[in-house]
Amino acid sequence: MWRLVSAALALFGACLSPALAQQPQRSECLAMANAPPRAMPVAFRQAAGAAEVEITYAGHSTYFIDTPGGVRIATDYSGAYQVGRLPDVVTMNRAHSTHYTLAPDKRIPHVLHGWGEDGKPALVSERIGDTFIRNVTTDIRRYYGDDAGADMIRDGNSIFIFEVAGLCIGHLGHLHHKLDDSHFAQIGRLDIVMVPIDGTYTMSLDGISEITKRLRASVVLPMHRFATPLDEFMRRIGQQFEIDRRTERSLRMSRDALPATPTVIILDGV
């Protein structure tokens, strides 16, 4: 009898496994954003805090993220900004040629576009090594060379979110408009956010400042920062944010090392 039960369970498991494999990946950042506060054992926090992520500012809107598991990610990758070895994963947005390339190095195994094909939005939900990567689409403005009449390209940009080592890291991409409640719900909790602060090519300083304040990430990493004085950005996001200006180009961060007060960290070593 027991053998029959065991065989039936094994058959059920074999049938169930492919179905489970087809289910969408689970976002811990969304789960934690929606979950009520709960106590966390000290021993567990210490164990989780051992894993560090290294983030390096390469220039423009390209950050390199090196995970504890050895995965190297480059954001808004065009190939123009390179630091060390080739990335394993690149994300791209197509607002300008400085944010993407259609001919990336063939040795890069994972190329993730922030735009879709045939008018459909991009849908990214992948686990690569120790990192879960997903996206939230936004619209982008049209530029010279676009042949359609509309002012915006629907779902033409993506906010990419990287979940690794207990951290939720967001890259806002070439953001062109304010986010609504549905965007914030899809983003969930962010511990670290990369924010364009140019004030013109992406969106106004007032607009990006409001988004930064609402996301209230522990660490804000400015990018696209060639046109805006930092003190103007700081004035608009308010005194609830500290500022930490560093001469390095890299930052090492773990879940336990997140600052208690939201902090804008400037990596000046580029």
C-alpha cells in the first residue's frame, strides 16, 4: 500500500514541477513592501548582513553592480562606459544611443531591453545567479527620427529592479514623466535607487525630487548628473535626506549597513 502511495506522490510531483516552473518569479521586494512589520531575530540579521553588493559608477547612467555570487550587471549599457571585466548582464533603455546598443559584445550572456517589440511592453522577470531582475515600464518622449505623430512612446522605457543579498536596488532609467500609484505599487520597496538629476533631458527637478521623496530609499545614487548643481537637487528633496560625498567611484553595501536616515551618496571617483 505504501509503495502505491509513494508512486502516486512521485507522479503528482513530476506533473506539478513543470507547472511550477512556468509560474512568474516571486519578488521579495514586493512581498516585503506589502507585508506588515515583523520582528526579525538578531542572529538572522547578522547572517544576512554578511553578503555585500559592490556598486560602481561608470558614468552617465551606467552603474556596475557586482553581486556576492559573482554576477556583474551594467545598467543603461551602451558599451561606452566600461569598468573592469565585461558584465554578465546588461540592461538598456532606448531614449538615446548613450543608453543602449544594438550590437553589444557577443560575450555578454544576458542582454535585457527596457522596451518591447511589436508594440508590446517589455516583460523582464528573471533569476540570474543570485539576482532576481524585473522591470516596470514607463513611457518616453519621441525624438528626431521617430515617424509617428504621438508625443510619447508607450512603455518605451523601463525601471529595472535588482533583488540581491536582501537588497532591493532600483534604476529609474531615462525617466520622462511622473509616476502614478500603479507604478509605485509595481516598484515596491527600494533600499537603493539610481536617480537621473539632469532636470532637462529626463524630467524636471521638481518631478524627480517628488519621486525620490516618495520612494524614500535608504540610499539615493544620482546619475545623469552633468547639468544640475547637486545643491539644487538637495534643496528640492528636503532636509530629511543626508548627503555623503565620496572620492571613490565604488560603494559596498549590505542590508545591515543601510543608513538609518535616507542618504544621497555621490561617487566622485569617475
